[in-house]
Amino acid sequence: MAVALYGAALLAMSSPRFISILLSLVLAVRVLAVEELRVLRTVQEVRALGIDKATRGYPVQLQGVITFSESPGGLHFIADSTGGVYLQVAGARIPRGKLVEIRGRTDAGLTVPFIDTIKGPDCSVVVLGEGPLPSPIPLEPQQLQDIRYGAQLVKIRGRVESVSLQGRAATVTISTGISLVQVSLPDFNARSTLPTYLQGFSVTATGVLGPSPHVEEVRKRFGEIQTFHAASLRDLEVDSQELEKRFAAAQPILEPWPPSLAPDAVWIGRSSGQIVYIEQQVGFFLSHARSAPWRRSVWVYSAQTADLKFGQHVEAVGKLDPTYVPVMRDAVVRPMLSVIDDRPPEPGKAFWYDPFEEGNALNGKLITVDLPLLSHHASVAGEQILILASEAGPIFGRVKQDLADSWRPAVGSLLRVTGVCVVKNAEDFGVNPAAFRAQLIIRSAADVQVLQAPPFWTNARLLWVVWSTLGVGVLALAWIFTLRRQVRSQMTVIGSQLEQHAIHEERARVAREWHDTLQQQLIGVSIQVQAAAAQCKQAPERATQMLQGVNAMLRHSQAEARRSVWNLRNSILEQRGLAEALKELRLSEPGQAQVVVRSEGDASLRLPADTEFHLLRIAQEAVANALQHSGATTIEVTLQCNQDAVTLSIADNGCGFDPAKVAQERGTHFGLLGMKERAAKINAQLVIDAAPANATTITVTAQSQNLSRNDNAHPKQNPAPAGR
């Protein structure tokens, strides 16, 4: 066509007739192509194409019923009234019996064409609803190799030779007499119970026939045995007479249990009762009435669970394991036609005890118990696990239903739980006898009722409070320890600073004290000595008098120096107050006279530090003058403290003196002058009561506006008097 169009383009200017002929040929070719790729609307039209034409991708649009399907993206077969064909589908699995409308393209299979609904934008599969399955075609054994029956819904008869698991399907091998057929049953796994009870039975199998192994390509991929796809065990119908013989030959289960059998003996037993629990694709518990000769419950491993329901009365025959609790394997099950009432069983009320006692009577029974909840969690398998507390030990509860995350009974709640009791010491139920005495298999959350909510103070909350309190306590102790270290560090710094400050203040005080006393007196001595030296030749008597004054001034300076040293060494005034410091006067100046110190009133009252210091120095000066000049034998020092004033008096019984005469003799009596100056510095009143040949009394009265009882607030150093 491309060559013709190219030639027509070259001859367009010279041969119009040739161009019209070529265009007619192109139109004819297109019409023929459309005629060949017509839309196919029945399965028969698809199968009639053959392998070669199917590869051209004929469009298909038809309605049919799914006759077989596996897991998503697996095998799918479709059939209409004209036949069946393989269907390639992507996405979700379409169940058997669904009426669908498909749009797709044909493609070549191993023996017959198939329909592809994946490739191409116009491909689709729409589920319309339920549809009737076509009647299966009965086949004789020799017809199984005919490729015309491939992908068709057929029916065959044979005897079951073996049952095995291949991938996710159970394979039942059937002998037809002249060949073997492998019937594939989908949706089995390693945990499923295989339908091994079929071995030895004659069965009629209904399903979709796979490709014939006589085709070389089929033989390379699938082997020599014909494949056959059955949807479920319902499609393998056991011969009724053989089934009746199986039930008739089996012995009923009776007490005592377990029976005494040879190690290699096989016991085919029969049991009947009501189903109290079903584990899909695994088995069920068969419970018996209390009036039956056999009261124990039996766990039955059966592949027929899809056809059973809770509460149904059935009869089972299988191999019995003579274990601690009865277990039946390879069981074949049929309904009990004599019992019509299939109402759910009523659970028995049980006050929990050790389930291993009393002949294992609770095993397999539907019971109701009221037990507190110890813990709750989800298992890897998607089950909800409830750990219940009982007197015999913890009970393991399994809720066999997918539940929402919101279903969470609180730990500590009192629950009423209905379930099947399992006390079998076997790994089939996942129970560890060392940890759990038994378990309850619970069908759904509806079988768990909360009778009483847990108390607020649960073990978890109490533990949380204890740990929180301990944590807070540890943090508080750490904070206190850190704070104390910081306080000690700061106190050390502050103490060092106070010590340095106290030393500085004490040095300043001593300097002021010596400046006010010793330095001034020494200056006076120097002046008097210079004056006496100038008068030695002109007025010897005057010079002698001046030297006597110098001598008095030196004695006074010596006494002041001695008192200053005593004051530096004495801390009684700072620590214990003026009253206690006065008591030390009798020790500070030893002599013949007796010094008596008395304290009257509230001695705990404290004056400012400078007031106490000057009062003490006045007392020291007065006592020293009395000891040196009066010749007294008794000196009385009295301190009287009250809320208004503090009065200090020093009285002696000496010879006395004339205050007026002493005042006129300047330059020789420095003690009286010092006492007056100290009294003036503290705003105190000094009174001297003296006369020649009479006792002398010196009284100092200081107002007490600043009295205080707070000894700790009293300064530790004596303030010095003001400088001159």
C-alpha cells in the first residue's frame, strides 16, 4: 500500500486514471481488514478461530458466567450458552457464579484461544450480578484427551488415590480406570486440614477441564497427568453407599478414655453431637449432651468446615488419637437428619476450677465464666488475646474475630466471657501448659461482656504514681544538693569578703583610736619636752613642773596603749554585751582593791556598738584612776539597764579629790578629760561626785532609744570614736 501511494504521488501530474485505480485498491484492502477483525460475541466464535487467527487480536464483547477462579490475577474461566474459555483478568478475584460483561482481545492458548482483558484501552470486566452456571458435560475417561473439552465445565467419575498440598491448592488425584486426573482445590495452606478423608472413596467431580497432556507443549509445562479445576469440596461428591458403609463400620466412642490400643493400631471411631466452635479450614469442637453415653467433647480435624455452622448437629467418622483428650483426624462429616433443631447451644455456667481435674470434663465445652482481665493485646495472627485471672492460674482467651481498634476492654475489668474451653496439651492450639492451665476460644466480641469497670487505682496507675513520686523526689534531692553546694560556695565567698571587710574596719578603728589618744598625747609630750628644755636655764622650777606633766602624760599613754591591746584581744563585748565585759575589769587591772561589778534591770538589752564601747572605756579609765590615785580598797561598778536609759556608775571608798582644782591643773589629768570626751561622743551625761577625804562616784547616763535584744544583729567590731 505504501508503494502504491508513493507511485501515485509520482504520477499525479501525468496519469489521473492510475491514481483513481490505486485509491480504489486501498479502499478495498481496508474493507477486507475490517471484515476479518469483526467483533466476536459468543464463546463458540472465539473457540472457532483456532490458534493461528486468535493471535491477530480479534475484539470480543460478550456476557457469561465465571465457572472457576483462583486468587487475584490467577485462573479465571468464563462460559456462556455456547461453551467455555480461559479468561485473563487483572485485579481482584471474581467469584464463581458471577455474571460479567467483558471487552477484550483474543490470543492463542496452548490448545484453544483465550480472551485477554488486560491489554488495550478498550478492555474491561464489569460484574452484572449472579448468573446460572451451565450444566456440566459428563465425560467418559477416553474423552478427557479431547481438546474440545478444554476450559469447559465437565463432570467426571473416579476413585481418589491420594491427597496432597501443592502451593496454595489441595491436589486430589483421581483414577478414572485408564488415566489419572489431578483435581485442584484452591484456597488451602500449610495450616489447613486437607480432605484426606476422600482417599479410597468413589467420587463424582465437577469442574473445569484443563488442557490435554497429549499436546507436547502442555506435557512440557504440566506433566503427563490431566488437570482439573474444582471450585470447592462441594464439587467432589462422595458415593452415598460407600459413605454409608464408612459410618456403619465405625465404632462409637465410649468410656473409659483413653482406650487401650496397640501402638500401631488405627481406630476408626464415630461421634455425634452439636458444633460449639468452628475454626475455618481446620476443624471444630463437637459437644455431646449430658444424657449421652459419651459426654466428652471431641476436636475434629475436618476440611468440610465451609459447609458447617455453629450449633449444627452432625455426625463424624475418622481416626482417633488415644491422647489425654479425644482428637479425631481425617474426619468425614455429614448432618444428622434426625435432629432438625440447630439452635445455638446454651453455654454452661462454670465457677472456674482446675480444668485438668475431674476427668477433663470442661474440655471442648461451651461455658460462661466471670473473671477479671489481667491484660489485653493483639496477636500477630490478628486475634485479640485476653489474659484472665482464675484461682487455678491465668486463662488464655482468644477472640477469633477481626475487631476494630476501639474494642479495648480496660485491664482490671470484671468480664463475663462465653467460649469453648480447651485444655489439650498440644501445640495445635498454641497453648503453653507451663504458663496457662487452659484457654477459652471466643467467637466474637459479642461473647465478652463487661460486668464491672476497673477501679481507678489500678496497679498500672499506682506504679506510675510511685515512679513519678520517686522521680520527683530524686530531682528534688538533686536540686537541694546542687543548691546547698551553691549556698556553701556563696557563703564561703561572702565569709571571705566579710572577713576582709572586718580586718579593714578593725585596722581603721585601731588607727583612729591611736590617732585620738596615743598620737595626740605623744604630740603633747613632745611639745612639753621642748618647752621644758627652753625653760631649763631661765626657769628651772617651771621646767621641772613641765617634766612632771610629761611624766604624767607618758603614764597615761602607757595605760591607753595597754587598754587598747586588751580591747583587741577581748571579744566579750561583741559576743556577750557590756554587762559581761564589765565583769572582766577586776581581772584586767590586778591590785589590792576589790572590784565589784553588778548589773541591774534587763541585761539582755543592747546599745549600739559605739555606745557600749565608749561606756566600757569610761569604766576602764575610772577604775584605773581609782586604783592609782585614791588608795581605795573597794571599787563598785554598777550597770543599770531599762527601757529609757542606761546608767553606768563607778564608786570607790578612796581619799577623793577636788574636781575644780583638778580642772585648773591642765596638762596632768588626762583621764578625766578622756572620759568627758567619750561621754560627749555618745551624747551621754557625765557626773563626777567627788571631794577631798570623801568617796568618789562617777556616773554616766546614756539614753536608750536604740536598745535591741537581737544579739545576732550586733556588729562584731567595736566602732572607733570620731577623729578630732
